[in-house]
Amino acid sequence: MSSQCLARPGSIAALLQRAAAADESAFMDFYDRTAARVFRVARCVTGDDTTACDVVCTVYAGVWRDCLAGVHEARQPEAWLLARAYREATRVTRARRTGQ
């Protein structure tokens, strides 16, 4: 979705909008407010703390890249983020099972 949607100041969506303007402190706030939930999703899917941490790193690196490219979900950012974490954790788990 476009970052043109107006977001409530201080909301997760507003932090993503600021991150899209290369505001690193906004991205750090976004991370601080959401990382525990992303880790829980990743841990639930992977069953392993170390792998879950790797998933968290991959997810946030991708989010940062997407923000700078102007690609992020402005209306439901938490759902977008958790779905992203779930997909990455599932991908990693499947790859591990198939030995890739």
C-alpha cells in the first residue's frame, strides 16, 4: 500500500511512514514496539530460538529495504509485519526440513 495514507501520530503506521523517509530512529522505535510479537510468531513456527532470531533479523532487514523503496502496508502494518514473519519462518522451516 502507499505511504500516502494519513496515520495517527505515534502509531505503528506513522513510524513506518517516517522510516520510509529514511528516519532511522523511527525504524528503531518501530522495531522496539513490534519485535517481541515478530519473535513469538517466528518461534512458534520454527520451534527454535536461534532460528527465530534469524527470522526476525531477515524480516526487519526486508522491512527496512521496503520502507526505503516506498513499499509497506500503511493501513494494517502490524498484520502485514506478522504475516511477513510467518511467511519467512515457514520458508526457513521448510528449507531446513528439505536440507537446503
